[in-house]
Amino acid sequence: MSVYFQIEEYHRPRDLKQTVEILARSGKRARVIAGGTDILPRRPGVKKIGGFTHLVDISSLGLNDIKNENDHIRIGAAVNINYVGAFPLFLSRPYRALSEAAVGHSTTTIRNRATVGGNLCNASPCADLALPLLVLDAVLVAAGPNGQREIPLESFFKGPNYMALDTAEVLVEIRLPPCSEKAGTAFVKLRRQQTAIDMAVVNTATYLSCNKGRCEAARIALGAVAPIVFRAKKAESVLTGAELCDDVIQKAAATAAEEARPIDDVRATAAYRKKMVRVLVRRSLETCMRRCNQ
């Protein structure tokens, strides 16, 4: 079904203060864009969506850089996904899942436009970038009428296409805490046709911090198998403190599958998704183990 919107005003604010003022004045009638790959492809059709009539373009606010500081890494909300995929720091072991998710997101053309902030704020249950950012303990920084506030990514998603920002707030940046050099991360994605434009049937990101073969910390994030992306904490508890071996990995993967709450849709059945959670989590954890030992 085609969907459409009608724009009455296009805003290109000069700074964050003006951005917040426009959003506060426009309320639910406004939508923030940077790359515009989620909103702009919508076209005239038979169903009007959203009720928004104002576009607020934040692409010129200087939110398109990545900075590695002493206490955290700062990713601007308007950084495009190709930049994330090629950023040298994210090609190293502790952050590898972030680069893998970026490269696997879509076509090169779309990745040149699509932004990290847009991928998160769209709040899709299969959002690729959300998964590695979850296992890396990301914190989001939002600006609003009362200044800035921090939102742990784990509490950001409220439902399909529904997230924690107020109508007068805009996402400014994503912050990552320092990652242990003993850690390994991985991202794995299954698509129906395995083409670049296909959304995930199941996707997962994992994190392991290991010392002499024992797991000190574990994080597992799942996508496309629940109303929101989420951490599989029961599966994580199977790994934490355990000697890592095939049996433990298999048990953690099976536990993650039990935590999944998928649905049947045009891309896959719920039963198939559950089976694939087990497969993908196992593969991702095995990759993490290898990277921990490098």
C-alpha cells in the first residue's frame, strides 16, 4: 500500500536552539530529517500517515562527525552509515560489530544518505545499528527545551516505530563508553533473499569479554523477533562467569531463542525465526570468542 504526507513547511535551522524552538512550536506536526531515507520515499497514494506537515532538516548542524575522547566515543546523530562502516576505530576488535552492521545495512547509495540517528529514531524492530550499539552500552544525548538529557539506549525503544524522544526533542549524539581490549563483538544478519535491500528476518549482535577462556561479561541483542530490539539477558547469564566451550555457547543460543517473541509476516514465520535465532546467536558468539583470543 502506498503512503503519503503533505508538507506545508520545510525548516533548515541554523543551530540546536532554533531546532528545538521549531519542534516545540510545531508539536506533532513536525518530523526531523537528516538523510531522509525513511520519510522522503513515501509518496502519494491511498493512505495518509502521521499527520505531520513540517520537515525539520538537521543535516547542517554539525552533527556529522565521530570523536574518540578519553572517557567515551561520540557519534553525531547525523553521521551517515557508510562513515560508520569505514571508521578506523570500528574496524578494530572491540567495536567490529558496529562496522559489520553498518556495511550490512543496505545499498551503498542509501548508506551514503541514511544516518545513525535516523536508524535509531525510526525505532524499527529490525534496526541494524541498534543491535551493536546495545551490546556496546550506548547512551543517547537528546536536546530539548530544558537542555540536554541522556537516555540509555536500552530504554529508548518503546514499541514499533515508537521511541522515547518528546516531540520538542532532537537526538544529538550517541556516546559509547570505553571498550575492554579483551572484548570481542560480532554482528550477524539473515535476510529473506540475502540482497542488500532486504530487511532482516533475524539479526543479532553479541559481546564477550574473556580472560583465559572464562567469560567475564556477555551481551546479546536480538532484532526482528520482538516488537523492539532487546537484550537477551537470560542467555547472557548462561555465559557470564562460565568457561566458554561449545556446550555453553549452544545453551546460550537456545536460551536466546526461547526469549524471542517473533511473529509471522511476509518475510518469515515465527517458528523459522526462532530456529534462526539459535543459529545466528551461536555463530555470532563463536566469532566473538575468536576475536577475544586474537
